[in-house]
Amino acid sequence: MSIYAEAINFFGVAHQVGKALEEIAELKEAIETFGEGKDTKDHVCEEIADVKIMCLQLRIMFGNDIVDEWKLKKIERLKRLVSDE
């Protein structure tokens, strides 16, 4: 079992969903304050790492396969947008 699955089992799905929202909010704030010159690149990277960890847990909770399907669709859309420029 991965550490991500272990965390979900230990803390519970509802708690980890709430934690994901908390980490996303912290990343948003770090990006905003970085853009204003009030935060460091290192702090933004720390928050990115936290969000990535939570996203890996969310993948398990909501389904790796469907996340991968949506990721492929979104990448194809991005390719079309970039090639149209």
C-alpha cells in the first residue's frame, strides 16, 4: 500500500478532502503573494509539493483511471490551443 493510501486510511476520506482544499488555498495565496513580490519562490515550491501530495491522494479517492482519461483530454486540448497560436 502506498503512503498516499495509508494516509487516506489513517485520516479518512473526508479529512483528506478538507486537507486538499486547505493546501490548494495555501498554494493560491503563495502564488498571489509571490506575484506581488511578497513571497519567495521556495515557499511557492513548498506549496506545490503539498498540493501534488494531496492530488495523488485525490486520484486514489476519485479514481486513477478517470483522472488519467481527463488528463489526456486536457493535454489534447492544450496541444490544440498551442498549435492554433
